[in-house]
Amino acid sequence: MIGIGISTRNCEDTIAEVIKTVDEGVTKYFPQQKSLIIVCDGFSEDRTMEVAHDTVTKTEKIVVTQRGGPGKGNGVKNIFQLSLERNCEN
């Protein structure tokens, strides 16, 4: 399985387009591969998580709040942990 991670924080205006672009790329270039989009939100104060959750994709997608403290480093760590749990290739 291919895992694609997206780390976010207060991105409600752009996250839907990012997710759609990732979904289109995975669908086009890896049509035979099972894939997972992981959106890991770093404590957004806007509607980023709602928009990410509501964005329709062909690819399986999960949207989570990152564990640990704030910062992209923790977001990336969480993405890798979830990828390992789901047997993704990174």
C-alpha cells in the first residue's frame, strides 16, 4: 500500500485542492496500487479538519489530529506511525 501524508494547520482555504490533487495523481499514476491519504492536522483553529474530512476522494483517506505537541515534526512522526500501522510504503 502506498501512504501519502499531508501535514496541516489552519489550511481550510487550500486543503481540499491539495487532497484532490493528491487523489488525482495517485489514481492516475498508481491505478493498480492500494493507497491511503493520511491528513494529520496540527491543532488547527479553523475548519481544516472538517474540510479535509468532507473532501471526496477515490483513494481511501483518514483525517486525524496529531498526537504529541504542536509542530510539523510531530505531524510527520504521526504520519509515519500511521503508515506503519497500516502497512504502507512511504
